[in-house]
Amino acid sequence: MTLSTQNLTLTYGDRAILQNIDLAFPPGKISVLVGPNGCGKSTLLRALARLLKPKAGVVYLDGQAIAKLSPQELARRQGILPQSPTAPEGLTVRDLVAQGRYPHQTWWRQWSAEDEHWVETAIALTHLESLAHRDVATLSGGQRQRAWIAILLAQNPSTLLLDEPTTYLDLAHQLEILDLLRDLNRRLGKTIIMVLHDLNQACRYGDWMTVLRSGQIYASGPPQTTVTETMMRDVFALESHIMADPVLGMPLCIPIGPLGTTAPAVGRTRG
Amino acid sequence: MTSPHPWFALRLPGLRASWRLDRRVPRAVGLLILLGAIATVIHLTQGDYAMAPPALLETLMDPGGDRDRAFVLGVLRLPRALVAVAVGAALGASGAILQGITRNPLAGPGILGINGGASLAAIAAIAAWPGVGAAQLSLVAFGGGLVTALVIYLLSWQGGSSPTGLILMGIGITALANAVTSFAIAFSDIYAANQAMVWLVGSVYGRGWEQLGPLVGWMAIFGPLACLLGRELDVLALGDDLAQGLGSRVERGRGLLLLCAVALAAAAVATAGAIGFVGLMAPHLARRWVGASHGGLIPVAALVGACTVVGADAISRIWFAAVELPCGIVTAAIGAPYFLWLLRCQGSQSGDRP
């Protein structure tokens, strides 16, 4: 499954957010969208999922314009998890996950054996078996996030889009979610495209990285080539030191300070 | 719930048809039908002209037997009790749909301006056209409810319909409609004002077969449609983005559901006036009982509503026979404390959340 954009221009009202974006996400890989606040990365993700109608340009899924697909057809091939969704009251985890089967159903075929199978599979993949009977409202943040991902898995598309799936989670649960996503990518071959805030996590989990700066693509490629000290200056207006992560060898970014600083503020007060 | 599967799957393999129903629904439906039947029998047999339940059966089987009894039952009590059941069911179902659409547990037919608009239209007709017949009044009220809901829907449209917008606009339009209604009552003669007040509180007093017909007709169209759309309502409850991501045509689904809710509520209000709290209370009780999946929730909320209104009307007819207390006062007397209790519970619940 290849997701790509051609000449994509996105606006909110009259305000242009992204202009003339040409992108192709590698199939079967984890791609990460990074950039400073307001650079348009969430907007781009929404357009990829057809939650936002482009002002101009086209989003293609396997060579077909997504605007031409029926909503259910698109949802069978591609799923999106928006940022911090809210669960309705009084639903158990299993009830919630069952909603993921929506694009595979019609009003007269609402619960096939296949639906049942995929719900159980999704619950098993996200390790929610022991929590499946619980009310969603009683789950912790990390458990709830797994339940949301389980909806996408019950939906069973080959491409998953996620908007900051680790927001509001502590570090251990952030890694738990990211490990789960990588596992889904490696074992099931899901193409994953997600917005991440943490650059080092983006380097660690992303096979591919697209860096956005004020509505334009600054760079696109493997993290090893995109994460550089120059990029940090141009995009985030930060002086930094990029080194190889001692555990995995991926780029690791040590921020130093705003443009022009040569040593971290802490170091300067001591010295 | 210890069972691994909280639902039943109903499958017709030959037709590749299948449905899912919460495991708690059949029992709830059975108990509520029983409760409703008991309340209806009490309603029919007790009061100034009391009879034993076997006599009721006798008259139903053989209407020609006892003339007095046949009149009391066939003309006075039976249509009234059935109207109460139907009105309650319509309000309960409508409330369940509206709370689902707005994702707000405090929404109901009242808050979305349907009551306000229907009342305004009816009171305007009573004031402008003394001696207006019940049938015309009901038609005018139905139209008023539909038009008001449409106005609210259009005014809250900002590049798409928004649940919050619907509620805010509904509150505003309701306030406006109520102000005009009060104005109309203040300047109408005493007889019309009295008729209007009873209508505003909601009463099934004096309702006959001719009112039951259209109400059941509307319910036969929009009730089953609403139950079929339960699945749409379930995904809408996840929020617009996720619903769209799951392939739902959000605006079409919400529009159709809103139409069902408005038609059901308007038909009920047109028949019995603005009976309060049922549309708010019934879905809550139903949700506590059978959970939030709307395929089961809508019919259970309808049954809770039906039991509530027929019970309330039995109370008002039997205990307050001398004053013919409108049953809307009884539902409000039960509903208002329940509502306060609910607000308290919800307050403490959200406080406990992580």
C-alpha cells in the first residue's frame, strides 16, 4: 500500500497551512511526521485520512485518488486514530473495539463470524484480554490508548495513521505504545504513518522521517540523513549536538539552546 | 459481566444477515413489557369506576356484554392508556437518539427546541383560533416541532453540523420560543390560557383513538428506522473524526438520526403536550441497565419511557381524579429529583476518574 500526495495544498478558511506538498510514504514502513508546533503536520495527517478536504492537489492510495473512494472502501484500507479521542460512557473495551468493524458491515449484516474473529484478534494483539470486560472509563491512559489502537486493528486496514499516539502518557507507556506499533509493522506488515513530538523517539521508531517547516517539506528520508544539526537550526531554531544513540546507533539529538548558544545554559552558570 | 461475550450474535447464514445485541437486552425488554402491562392493567381497571382484571378481559373479548364497562374502557380508558404508552415510548427513543447524537447525557427533546417549538405553535393556535380541535392542534404542534428543529439545525451549521452547536442553539431557540409562548398566554382569554397551560405541562387526558392513529403511524416509520441506525449512532458517539475514519458518512447519519428523533418527539408532543423529563430520564435508566450500544438502548429506552408515562398517568388518574392532574406534573415530580440525583452522581464520578 503506497500513500502519496501530489501538489497538495491545505487551508483552514483562507489561511494556507501547507502548500504544494509532494510526498510518497514507503509501503510497509513506519514513517514519522515531525516539525515544530503549527508546522502543519497534524493537518497533513488529517488530509491523508480525508478528514480535511484539500484546497488543491490529490492524495493517492495505491494510485487511486482517495477522494474518489467510498468512505467505507477507504476505511477498509486505511485507518486513523485522531489525537486524544474521548470514549462514550458506559462502553466496555470489547464494545469499543467492536466499532472497528463498521466499514465491513451493512445494516443487514452487522455482526458476522468474521467480525467476531477480528475483534478477538485485535484484543489479543493489544494484550487487552484481561481488560476486555471493563468499562473504558476505568482504564489508565496507556490501557485506553491500546484500546483505541485495537479499534484500528479490528478495522484491519493495511495503513494506520496516528496523530501523536503517545500524548499524555508517561515514558514507560509511551514506549509500550511505540513498541506495540513497531510490532504491528514488523509482524503484520502494516504501513504506519504517525505524528510524533519527541524527535528522539521519532529517530528510534521511524524508518522514514518527513520534516515539516512552516507549511513546506524541509526534508524527507531515513532519520540518519534527515536529523542533522543544520536541520535542527533551520526547523526548530535550536543549537544541538547530534550523536549516535549508544544503544541502537540511531541519531540522538542533544539540544543545547536557542540559535547562537554554544554551551547548555546549565554549563554556563557553573563555568 | 463475567461472560466473555457481552453480546448475542443473531445470524441467518443463508441470507448472510447478522446482528449483535447486548446480552442484557432480552431480559430488560421482557421485564419492561411485563411492568408496562401491569401498569396498563392498573390504569384500565382502577379509579372511580373500578373493575377486577378478569372483567377487563371479559369486556375486551366481548365488547357487547356490559355497555357501561365497554364505554369506560373502549372510549375513556383504553385509548388514553395506549396514547400514554406510545407517547412515553416515542419520548424515550427520541431522548436516547438525541443524547447519542449530541454526546451529551443531559440532552433531550426539550433541550433541542422540539418541545418549545411545538408548544409555541400549539399555543399560538389556541390563542388565535379559540375552540381549535384536538386534531388540528396536534398537526400544528407537529409542524411547529419539525420547523423549530430544522431552524436549529440550519443555524448551528458551520461547514458541518456540530453536536455542541445543536445544544447551544437549541437552548437559545427554546428560550425564545418560551418567551413568545408566555406572551401569547398572557394576552389570551382565560379559557384559552387554561387550555394552553394544561397543554404545556403535558397530559393524555381525553385523548382518544383518533389521536392514537397518527402517533402510532409516525412511530411505525421512525422507530424501526432509528433502531436500524443504532450502529451509526454508535460510531458517531466516538467523535466525528474517528467516525469518519471508520467510513461513516457522518452528516448523512446524523441528519437521518436527528430526523427520527425530531419526528418521534414532535409526534409525542403534538399528541400529549410537553410531558417533561421522560426523554431525559428514560435513556439514562436504560443505559445503566443495558449499556451504551444503541441497537439495544433505543428500544429499551422506549419501553422505560412507555412504563413511566402510563404509570404516571395511572397515578394522576387514580389518586388525583378530582383535579385531573396532568401526568406531565407526575413525570416532573419523579423526574426532577432523579435529575438532581443524576447530576450529583455524575459530578462525583467524573471527579474519581484518573
